[in-house]
Amino acid sequence: MAVELSYAKGSIQEAARELGVDPGRISKWRQRHKKTDQNLPLNSTLTDEQQQIRRLQRELREAQMERDILKKAVSIFSKTDGKYSDL
């Protein structure tokens, strides 16, 4: 998910800062992710069911990433400094 976030943000540094991890670690994960993707067969060689499974897995990863980002945002905004507690 960190790899996907780094691609979505367009910056390894920005994703690392948001997640609180070392940018070098995300770079290594991205390299490993590229190697894994190269070993997967092309969509044209997959059956309809396999293509649907890959699509659903991709959608699930995206939904999980969005959920995790929202959880992090909620935790950040719930750390109030008293300014908005009267609302």
C-alpha cells in the first residue's frame, strides 16, 4: 500500500513523510513491486475469470489504501488542540 501511495502522491518523499517511514524503504519496495509485476502474465493470456480476479484485487487494494488514509486523517484531526472542541 505504501508503494501505491507513493505512485498516487507522485513522490516517494511525500508518501514516506505521510506514513512516517524512511524514503529508502519505499524505494526498495517499489523496486521489488516492479520485479513482481514483470513476472505476471499479460492480460491477454488470462482467462476472463483471472482478469476479473485481478481487477477485483486491484479495486480491493485501492479501497484498503483509501480506508487507511482516511483512518490516518481521522486520527490526525481527532488530536485537537482545543480550538474546535466547542463546535
